[in-house]
Amino acid sequence: RLFNSTRIPKLNKDELVSDEKARHLLVLRNGNFYAFDVLDKNGNVVNASEIKSHLNYILSDNSPAPEFPIGYLTSEDRNTWAIVRQNLLDNGNEAALQKVDSAVFCLCLDDFPVKDNIHLSHNMLHGSGSNRWFDKSFSIIMTKDGTAAINFEHSWGDGVAVLRFQNEVFKDSTERPAVSPQSALAAVDSSKAVQKLTFNLNDPLKAAVTNARKKFDATVGSLTIAAMEFKRGGKEFLKTQKLSPDAISQLSFQMAFLRQYGQTT
């Protein structure tokens, strides 16, 4: 379920769908959707310089943000989204949605740098909503300054699998990078290899996107994130005391909730 998977909205009960035959990556930038193959017909990863060329092509695309970014729909109430998604399918968007759903994973490219840790937390947790597809099994989010994080849909599994994947990717890409900013681009025609996905929206669908955006902005507006750095101990100290760092973190959440609301549930 880690790769090629998506949570499909259904009335009262969603469905997890996987397509192991798909070979393409989904890329979101400025609310626009792109797809290109990252695996060959034998399931091997294509040359890194080729992937870099395709990403460079996407970054050079000056297409404006869509007036009605459908990514907001994935933040909607699930039953509402289920009805709207069916309307999307009925309006001639089946092929585009299939590309989105079956992609190996989603890469979200944000055209701005991270300002501070609070901005970082907000952006990786929810972002603007226009440049996200929250139904994908996981999305790698990368800002203009190279800051990256993973946002993943939780129903298919626990964070352990995602953490293991992230750690392996980080270790491999930092110790044995396949490309660098100075690497030459591959001699490929990205204009043919990269497919830009388009969506046909009628008036009811446009209204649905507008409503989803209003709800999203209201929810995000009610969220406050604050941070402090605790320097009197950490996970290594807790381990010497035979305490689980994860358990202590969970208890701290419960204590904060108790102090805030006077109850634990």
C-alpha cells in the first residue's frame, strides 16, 4: 500500500485502491498536475538524469495556477467528496483521475522557501491545499530551498513504514547521490515524456471546489502552531532511564490536553 495507492472516497466507507502496474510519478506544482514514467517496463528506476530533465521541464513551465484547484476537494468531508468525485468522473475526467490515483507517489513542488519552523510545520501539515492531493498514500513535499518532508494518508498503514522508507531514501541520497545541481540533463524530449493533466469542470464542480476551499481556509485559520526547544534532555537520556521516547511524547500530549480542557478524552 506504500506505493501506487490512493484512498478513494465512497459514501460512508472509503476504498483503498492500488495499481502495481503503473510506472509514473505524479508531480504537483502551482496547482497544476503532471505525470511521467519513473520506472521502465521491467520495473527498474529510469536514469536519474532523465528524471532530473523532466523535473526541470516542469519547473520551467510558466502556466498560471488554475482558477479552481481541485486538490482542495481531497480535504472535503468524505461523503461530500465522494459525490463530487463521481461528478468529476461523469464529466470526462476518468483518465486524469486514474493517472492521479495509480501514480507511484506524489511529489509536491512549492515555489517558495521556508521562513521558519512554524511556517515549515504549517506547510508540511496542510500547505495551501491547492498544491496537495491528500488521498495519495504519501506525498513528498519540497520547497524552493530544498526543504523536504512527507505527508501521508494514514488509513493504509502506520508511520513506521513511511519512516523506514524516508530514512532509507535520505541515507542513500545523501551518501550516494545519483545527481547533483551540476549534473548534465539527459538528452530526452521532456515535452513528449511529461503529460500535463487537465480536468473538465462544469459549474457545479467549480462551485464544489470553491466551497471546499472556503472550508479548508477556515479550518487552517483555526490552527495555531507554537514551538519551544527543550534542552534539558532528549531521547538518549530517556533510554538510559529505560523509558520509551515515544511513550513520553504520547503522555505529554495527554498532559497538555488535560491542562487545556480539564479532561483526558
